[in-house]
Amino acid sequence: MIVTIEEAVGLLRRMVSIPSTSFHEDEVCGCVMAFLDAHGIVAERGGRNVVARSRSWVDGRKTLMMCAHLDTVPACDGYTFDPFTGEEILGLAAKDDEGSAKEYGAKNDEVVRGLGSNDDGGSVVAMVAAFSRYHDAELPVNLMLVLTVEEEVSGPDGMKKLWPETLDGVVDYAIVGEPTGMRAATSERGLLVLDGEAEGVSGHAARGEGVNAIYIALEDIDKIRNFNFDRVSPLMGRVHVNVTQIDAGTAHNVIPDKCRFVVDIRPTELYDNEEIVKMLQGVCRSRLTPRNLKNRSSATFGGSPLLRVVDDMGLESYSSPTTSDWMRISCDAVKLGPGESGRSHHADEFIKVSEIEDAVGKYVEFIKRFCDGADAME
């Protein structure tokens, strides 16, 4: 049974009305499962993740996965309405990134507003609607719908678990649904967070005793800030490095013996995370400890059939600065979804109904063109 745009928008409203921060997705998972069942789509639960396969599934055949996430970040301060309203309204004022009033869009352009409407509910319901159009069709490839949890926090029971246990070796290609304005992200930066700790010797400030850990940290921060990552990615440019937090000292008259700082690094595909840690540790006296080495950068494979479809459809391509479930899968992929990244993790989040409708149409066309070229896939 085909999911209409109106039904997809109704599902989004229900999803937004259900608090579903990371690790608390049980209720929204049940909501989506019930919706799929009501439309004749047989889905399975992998923990709190949702997995559905097209009826023409043949084991061993090339498989295209459509993937989006069900969880949200916590609601931030500054909402001017209930973040769980799931309200559908005509174009009204909202706040932009600087906190100034702006219009959602045309006065007759309906929007769904609330936490998770843009990130990532729009992609979820657009993918559900597109999947429903091919669920019963005879296709030359397998089609899979995967809706994950814990994406926002890189949790252990989302794609991090689902991929190695269930999907690796089954899925060959993926469309990762994130708010990209339906531009095709053909690469995305990774994420590497380092906890730095400089060690000195405490002493009395009046007597000039001790070794100031802050000064050691400042020297290291300057080295990190000016470190030359000389490999420049043709897709993403240079590695981005920023020191984002610093903490030291107990009193105005005590030389601090500890200074801690945090480094946010966005790698490109030309460096792996272990290599970056080794290079920076080599120039720093402070101890640098990575929080996670697995959040790698990603890029669509050269000569990919996904790139062929992107080109055939005339979709704008770009390199995404944000991470997603893409970094947790090892197959060929592209990131593509409705909404705008700039609305994510902000107060007064919303998505336009017209953006969802456009995304459904583009997903349907993408799948058709992808299937048309199935014979050329190795």
C-alpha cells in the first residue's frame, strides 16, 4: 500500500510528538512499526532499529539500503513553542541562527515544527513513502529500509551494532538520509575528539614556585593550532582542528599543576584517526587521549553507480562537514535528504511539507535510475 504525502506528514507529526532522545526510542520505534504494518510493509526490529526488505528480495543480489535515524538530541533552550507539538502550520515567523525573526517560507507553505522534524524525521518519512512505492515491485536489486537509533551519540545499539552483525556483506550501496537540502553529499568529514592534559608542578604564585601547567598547555595548543596537515583532500580540503574547551586552576594564588583541554578534529579521507593522534602527540608535551578512533571520514567510491545517478539527475554535490551513520558502514554510499542542516540542533526546528514531497519524488526517481543501471553493476 503506497504511503501518500499526507500520510507521511501525519507520521512525522506523531513522531515529533513522542520524545525520542538517544537511548529512549522504544515508543517512536513502535509507532513507525505500526505505521509500516498498517501499509502492508513487513518490518523487523533489530533491538530498537527497524529493518524492512522489498518483497522481491533475493539473497546474494546487489542491495541498496535507504537509511535514516529515529533518535533526536535533547531539546535546547530557546524554543518559543512546545518542541513536541508536531504541529503542522502555514508559514509563520521562526528564529534564524542569530535569533532574529524570519519567515518559514511562503505563507501557503505548510511546515511541521518540533524537535526532530528536520533531523531526522523528514528523511525517515520521505524514505518510508519512497520505499512503499517499490515494496511490492519486481526489482533487479534488493531494496532495504533501515531506521536506526542512537545515531546522535554514536551509541552501541544503533548502526554501530546493526552493521557488523546484520548488514555487512548484505548491503552494497546506501542512501544515508540526513538534512542536505536534497543536495548529494559525496563525502563527509570524520570526527576525532582529543582530551589533552598538561602536567606541571604546583607552587605558591607569590614566590614564583612550581611549573605552570597552563603555560605548557598553551604552548601545545599553539602547536596544534598551527600544525601543518599537508595532504589536501580534493573533496574536503584540509583537516579542520579547533581547541574548544580548557580548564585549570584551583585558586588565584596557586600555580596549577594540571591543565586540561579538548581538541575537536574533523579529518578528511587522506588521514586515519590513529595517524592524526600520533602526529600531534609527537609535537606536544601534554598527553593526548582520543575519546573514539572509529568516527572516520567517508567518501563515495570512485566510479560509483550512485554518482552516475547523481549526475543523471542533475543533483548538486558537495562535501558535508557533519557526521552521520555513513561513518559506521563500509559500503558505497551517498548522503541525501530533505531539510537543511542549519536547522538541526537549534530551537524552533521545522521542515517544510514541500521539502518532504520533493524528497519523496527524488528518492523514487533515484531508485528507478539506480535499478535501470543494475545490469552494469559488477
